[in-house]
Amino acid sequence: MHKLTPTRAEEAVQILAKNRNAWVVSGGTTVMSNLLLNVLRTPKVLVSIERIEEAQRLDPESGWIGAAAKLTLLHDASGWPGLVRTAIEHHRPRVQTPTLSRTTLGGRLLADGGSSALATAMMTLGAEAELVSPEGQRRVPVESILANPTRNHLRPYEILLGVWLSPLGEEGGCRVGEAYAEELSDGGQLKEAVAVMLARSGDQISAARVALGGLDPLVGRARLVETALVGRGGSEDLFSIAGQTAREEVDPPDKEERPRDQRLAIFERITREATAAAFAAAGA
């Protein structure tokens, strides 16, 4: 097994196309974890995107986060929505410190799929994935390429270069609030998560973004919850409606440590709590 470090995305794609048993890596930690767990076969070639300038770049003004950007740098950088830092902080306790310093946005997203705080936050922030392949470049909603751990929906020889964020803005006198909530298993694994972003004008919710994580199949954006919130005044009744709608929108499978009915109740509760917290934050 040997590692190649192209400096252009087109070069990386060409290497992939010529080497069927090649893996794309950004930090390398995901590959080593999967090898130790015998999840994936040993590759002959590792193609690192760490030296591709676009994959390294962080630009809060345009909303660009390169796939090879380290989570520690992203967390400490200014100018990003609060949900970005919140998601990384929720991710930190589950990762050893030496590993976290090498963990990248792209590696974490594709390794965890929808089962991560990071993916849940990205979906709420309207993230779009920038992808490159022998067929050219395309931009798609990030939830369309996420599946579950060790599986994604990338096309053959396709590389995730980074993501574009488009969070709700504070136009027309609106204030924006964010909140994140999750529940972990006894072993510390993410099982249920919700991220909420609301735009508020007075007591009215003018726009809403809600994403549900920790699910397979992935729900992604909770469109029914968003519809239930927009155009209505914030109240305990409305927050309860948001929770009830989330319960109806998800279809979690039974888990050994958590039966389906319990998981539905958790999604209802954390969605209600996160919606109330986001509404309060928008008024602060």
C-alpha cells in the first residue's frame, strides 16, 4: 500500500480512475479505523487530497469548507455559524485527542454518514457538497451523498472537495437562532439528534431549518416539521407540535438497547426542546 498526494482535483480523479482498489483519504484516521475493524479491504493505493488547495481552504464569507480542513482549525476559526462549533464540540468527547487533531470535515462526514452531530448540523445549515469526478463537477445537497457508517452515495471515482454552507440570514429585521440536541447510547454512540435554525420576526417564525440525525435510512431535513413552524408564533403549543411532527416524520428501526417506541419519544422530546431553544436564542 502506498500513498499519493496530488495537488489538483483533476489529478486525484485520474489516479482513482486508473486504480480500482484505491481509497481517497484526507486525514487518514478513518481508513485506519476501518482497517482495524476489518470493515473494508486493504487498499493498494491511498489518494490524499490534503495538498489540494481548494480542499484545504476555509472561507466564512462564501461559506466554503474544504473537505481536507481539520475540525480543530474549523472549530477555532471565527465567522462560522454557531452550529458548526457546537457539532464539533459534541463530536470531541467521542474521539481521542490525537485522532481529533487529524480528523477532517470530509473524512468525518463520509465515515459517519447521517449518524453524526456534524452531518446533522451541516444539513440544517443548507450544506451542498462540491463533488468532482471524470465526468466533471457537480453540487448536490449534502444529505444526498450520506448513508450510514462505511457507506455513501458517491459515484465511481468521485471525490468530495468540500461543502458550501447557506445558513439563514438576518434580513428584514429577522433574528436567527440555532440549537442542537442529541441522545447517546450507553456506549456513547449517537442514536438520536436534531439541529434547528429559525429566523424570527417578533414572535413569528419566518423561516425554519430542521434536520434529524442518527437514523438509517437517513431522514435529513425534516420538511414536515419546518412547514409546521413557518408563519406561526412561537409558543409551548407550537414547540409541542414540532416534536409531534418529528415523531411522525421519522421511522427509526428497533435497536437492541433502544426499542422503536422509545426512540420515537426521544425524537419528539429533543425536537421540542431544540425548537424552543432556537426560538429563544433568536430573541436574545
